[in-house]
Amino acid sequence: MTQKPLHNFHIPVMGLAYTIDSPIRVAQYGISSVISIIDDEILEKMKNFYNKKFNLDYFGISTKTEDYRAKRVTAYLDMVDDIVNEKFESFKQEISKNKEALKEFMAMLPNTSDLKNSLQNLINQKDNWSSNIKNFIESNLKPGSIDVNIMTKVDKDNYQNNEQLPVMYNDAHASLRGFAKSKLSSSMVLSAGMNPRLYSYMEEFEDFFPDENGNIKKKIILKVSDFRSAMIQGNFLAKKGLWVSEYRIESGLNCGGHAFATEGMLLGPIMEEFKQKKNDLIQSAHSLMTAALEQKGKHVVSEPLEMKITVQGGVGTAEEHGFLLANYNVDSVGWGSPFLLVPEATSVDAETRNLLLRSKEQDFYLSNISPLGVPFNTVKGTSNERLKFEKEAKGKYGSSCPKKLLALSKEFSPEGTCTASRKYQDIKLKELYDNKETLTEKEFNKRKSDITNKACLCVGLVNAAYMEQNLEIKGEKQGVVICPGPNIAFFDKEVSLSEMVKHIYGNSNILSDNQRPNMFINELKMYVDYLRKEITEYTAQITHSQTKKWNAFRKNVLEGIEYYHELFKASSFFSNGLSTIHHQLQEYKLQLIAIDIPQVEK
């Protein structure tokens, strides 16, 4: 019998290092969070930092060590597990002896929690208070999960002495192996689409398969943005005997980091499809998986295993949180960007946190700074942006590219080059200047900014963690890149972990402005703006297929609006703001219809 998690929210991965040590900070309270494990260098540095801080005996792993990437991942995760377990033990001791500490912990639990009610009954007992509480806590409490994230596309080939190493040494493969060999019993979140080679690599590790009792030590979570993709990926893995334990659905645009816009499919209709068809996912994967396990001679599971559906992206109030749980039957809701304002939970330097607190709605935007060529949510005024402008004023473009995690362009070298690197940008700018005479000034400036606006994410996304702990940063100054979702615009206070959790469960409110639109309206606005901008900025020749794509996008958004009208009519949630919501839905519908989709000239 598996215990239910204490909380019905989780902290998703943020950047490369904003949640690098979140489990060490929050897991003892039963809160699950996700560590990015693609950058072995920051894992090694944070391991050394905690090694000293807690007087542990983990050894350093140099880049000269055979398979150092995977070994660094394993060592860091093992260390986090040790620290979390130790903190959890002392936390249990504290709340079983100290009534005030126990009450504070209970105040952070969901109001619907059976555990909270049981603890309240025990507190009210006069006799054997401490021993009863102690026994209950031992049996019912467990720390939050130490989950990990791998962005599947960040899987660069690696070389040694100009010789390409086998695929197992690719970045994402090495990270996966590092997790598989760790002692953790937790989940691996795979994001940014399917990487068949990486998915197949999982078959080599026993921990991903069910044991004789149907338990899986290392679970698989897929981050997806639509049902079709979930079904394809789930079945692909099931054919290998691998079970997807959770589908984590994220809003295409109302999220932090890379934004993978769906074809106009809004979050509500996507969630509705998962709710209606969850059983199809389970049955399809179960029959494929059973056949595969039999063929491999592994333990076969007679009944389908547990499959969770969770959702994240843009949630900001307890009412929205409760609505997602109740209406779509989800198991957990991800709260990401607001936790960047909780120093107890995330790793952010003071300057960047203050920037987030000061920034308004118009300061958060969908940028083109990612070398992956995917739109990337960020905020104006970061130290990375400032340093970039200073360099460009002196005619210097691009980064020195010390880590090469995103050196994925094979245009100039089989080993790969990053489009944010100085090397790449120098070549592209020379080509552009050589053709300057053939371009209009507008075309020239557009192409120049397309080349130079790429930022070094590998360094920019980890610097905040170094700065927060005063760790030395070597190499050229890159400043900080931060990638919050636009929803953070409505949060303007630094808060404690306890205050944030109480806000999530509706026991307090940390939003100072009541004008924040509903999360579904916020996302709808982003999709309307996205379509308008895409059409306005489209410079290539208009084709039938492009026009068809835009029309399909608009049709999907319009269908989403109709779905919301019906949904909010029937729901007991959001009653205070219903007339505003219906008015806003109508307003965006008119804006959408008014967008002029260019036709192909006859």
C-alpha cells in the first residue's frame, strides 16, 4: 500500500538551477520538487558546497574521471537523498515533541487532508500525547519526492581527442544513467518532446521496470501538451515494458522557460480530453506493456499500474487550484514561478529576485533568446541583458560558450556549435554584412537581431544559484537569465514557504491586486497575441499550408472559447467573477475574428 503524498501541489523544474537544491529545502515538509540534472558542473559544485556545509564525506569527481557526467549526477542525487532523510528525521523529532511546531506544520497541510484531521484529534487527546503523535508520524509521514528533469533534446554528442564517443556518453544519456544508478526511489520527468534513442536507453536499467509486487523504483513522468502526444509516447515506452506513471500537462504559453505553443489548443479543452480518455491511455499502455514484459521474461503485472494526471502553468489562486483538482480529477497541480519569490524554496540571487518583484505585466515577454530556436519566457532588465548591451556597444557579440550543452547546430562543425556562441555569431554576421547591399535596412536589422539576440542559457540559468551561495564564477561575466512564466507579474512580495503554501490552499492571500484575470483568460490572451504577432512578423512568402495552419489555429482557439463559456456556466467555482469572465471570453472572440489572415495571391 503506497502512502498518499501529503500535498496536492508540486514544484516543477525551473531553469537549470532555480530548483537545484529545492528538495533539500522543502522535502521534509512532504513537498515534492524537481531538479534539472543536465548540467553536471553545477551539480558537482553544489555537492561540494553541501559537503562542506554539512560536513559530509563525498569525494570530488574531476572531468578526467571515466564517465564523469553520470557519476557526478549519481553522487549529487545520493547526497541530496542523504540530507533530505536526515532533515526529515529531525523534523519528525521536532514536531512529535513541540506542539507549536506541529501546529505550524498542520497549518501548511491541505484543508481536505485526512492526515490533518487525524493530527488534530491526537492533539486534542489529554493522555500519552507525545507517544501517540510519535507513532502516528512514523507511520503516516514521508518526505516529498526528489524528482529529476531531463530535457530530451539536450542530448549533444560528446568527443574525446576529436573522436566521437558512443551514444551512451551523450549529455541526456549520461544524465539518465546518473539517475538510474542513484539510490533514489523517485521519478524522472522527460520534457520537450520525444527522443526515441533516449527512451530506448531506459530499457537497460532494471529500476525502470516493475518488481514482483508491481512497484517501480524509478518512475517515468512525461511532460506533454496534448493527449495525442501522450498516447504516442506512452505506447512507445509500453512496447518496451516501461510504464508512464504520470502525464504532466503544461500550458503551451502560460508557463516558464521554453514555450511550446500548441496549435491553438487551450489548456481547458486539453485537460477535458485527458479526463475523458484517461482510461484509454491506461488500457492501451497496459496491454502493450504486459506483452513486452512477458517477452523479456520480466515480472508481469496483472492489473494496470497507477497513472497520475497532473497540470501546471499559470495557476495563481487557491480557487484555480481547487478547480483544477475538482473539475479535471488531477492528482496534483504544479506551482512554479511564484516559488521564485520564496527564498526558502528556490535558489535565486537577491538582485534577480528584486527584479521579479518590481516587474509589471508588460515586462514579462516571450523572447527569441534561446539557442534551441523555441520561444522562451523571460523578463526585461536581467543582468544578462545589461551585460549583453554593454558588449554590443563595443561591437562584441556572442558568448565564449564554456559549457556547450546547447551546441547542437551542425552547420559549421560536426561537433556542434551553439547559436549563442561568439564563434557562430561572428560567422553569421560576416555572411550578413557580405550580403548587406542586397537587403533593405529593415530586413538587414531583422536578420542581425535574429543572430545576436540569442543568450547563453547554460551559464545564465545557473549563475543565480552560484551568486546566492557566494560561489566563485569563473570565465567571462554573463549575468543571470531567468525564465518565469508571465503569471508571476501578479505576485509582488517575497514570502515565506509557509505563507506560499497557505496561499495555495486558500488559508491566506498573498496577491495584492484583485485585478488578476482568471488563469484560463490569461492563457487565452497569450494565444490571441501569439497568432496576431506571428502573422504580423511573418516575412516569408505566404503559402496555402501556412494559411491553413493559421486558420486551424484560430478555429481551435474559438472552439476553446465556446468550451469555456459552457464550462463556467455549469461550474460552482469562480462565481464572483463569472460575468467578467464571460465578457472577456466574448472580447477575445471578437479580437480573434478580427485578425486578418493573409490569403495566397492568385
